[in-house]
Amino acid sequence: MIMRFLLWEKYVIFITIVSTQVILAWLSCLPIKDLIEAKVVHELLCSMVERSDTVLLGPNNQYLPKIVSVFAEVLFMCIVSSKVVRTL
């Protein structure tokens, strides 16, 4: 629980400092292919969407299509990787 709090505190500080351009650059790098990194990064994306982060969503939700595209790609990668594991 303490670790979660520390991560959340760092996250809040991170969002406070980061400019819109950095968020957009980060969003353009998604989805992440490395499984270890992907879990952390995509969880961060999910939590930002859950709280309707205005910087992430952009004015008039203009970045929402990119976010939905990232979620679709992540879901597709999960489905494909689980089918590959089942066939082995």
C-alpha cells in the first residue's frame, strides 16, 4: 500500500510538471511492445483516461481516437499472444 502511494505521489508530481507536448509525444509512442514496460505504461494510460485527464484527452477530446487505437492494439496483442501460447 505504501509503494502504491509513493507511485501515485510521483505520478501527480510528474503530471504537474509535464507539458502538453511531452504528453503528446508519449502518446505517439504507444502502444509499448516490451511486455514489462507495457504493463506499467498502459496502466498509467488507463488511470489517466479513468480520471478524464484533460491534457491527455486534449481540447474537445481530440486525442481520444489515438487513445482508443492504442487500447485496440493492446487488446489485439493480448488476444494474439494468448492464442500463440495455447497452440504451443
